[in-house]
Amino acid sequence: MILAAAGQAVMVMDGFSRLRATAEPSELMAGCTDVPEAVALAETLRERGLRIDRYMQDMQRRKDEIALAEKQLTEKLVELRKLKQQIGNDDRGYAQAQSDDIARLIAVYDQMKPEQAAMVLSNLPPDFAAQILARVQPETGARIMASVEPGQAALLTSYMGAIRARK
């Protein structure tokens, strides 16, 4: 919307440059200084010419401001696009690193005795423990679940179901 208004202003400014007024006394007034109406009219026209010149200068200043704002907005847009791409790359790298860490953690739980793994998982937040249980070998997960308190096992099972439902 701003760009459209800027375009309109540019077109209007080009049209105004052709209508440029002059605020200097005309040679026509050379012999009319004794006619008060002509003098008053010439003064009125001169003042209008001055106002038009000031208006045209103001319009040019605004046109320059709009052009500068467009340039700044374009630069910001390019910068924001670069940042967005960088954030996307960082997120993908972070997700891969997190996935690698979880894979190593799951390998540790696969190697633990089921009773020891059950004790550790019981002290973890249920959603995190369920993510680990959902990823360990099915036989290992079954042995760990058998060693967990029944109420905790039910809670972990519901979290595991929610994890599978999301996938």
C-alpha cells in the first residue's frame, strides 16, 4: 500500500514539474504600476507563485523521503529473509544434534538392566521417559515397563500412545 502511494506521488511530482510557477515580476507590469488593480493582481499572483514553489519543494522532499524509506524497507526485507534462512538452518542442525543425543541415550538404556532403567525412568518427567521407552528395543522396553510401578507404567503408556498418535 505504501509502495502504491509512493508511485502515485512520483507520478504527481513529474506532472507538477511541468507546471512550475515563477514568482518574479513579469515584464507585463512595466507600464501598469499606476493601475492599483493590476498591481494587486500581480502581487497576488506572485504570492501564489511563491506558495506553489514552496509546495513543490515540499513535495520533492516527501518524494525523497519515500524513496529513502523504500530503500530501507527493501534492505530490511533482505536482512530478515537471510535471518529466517539462518534460523531454519540452525533449527535443522539443532534437531539433528538432539536426535543424535537421544539415539545415544537410548543405546545406554538398551544396555542397562531393566530394574536400573526402571528406577531412572521413574524419576524422569513422564513425557521424556515415555519418549525414551518408545524408542528402545521393544523387548528392552517391555522388561523396563515390567519393573516400573503399575501407576507409573500406566502413565508412561498413555504418554507413549500420545507420541505414536502424533507420528
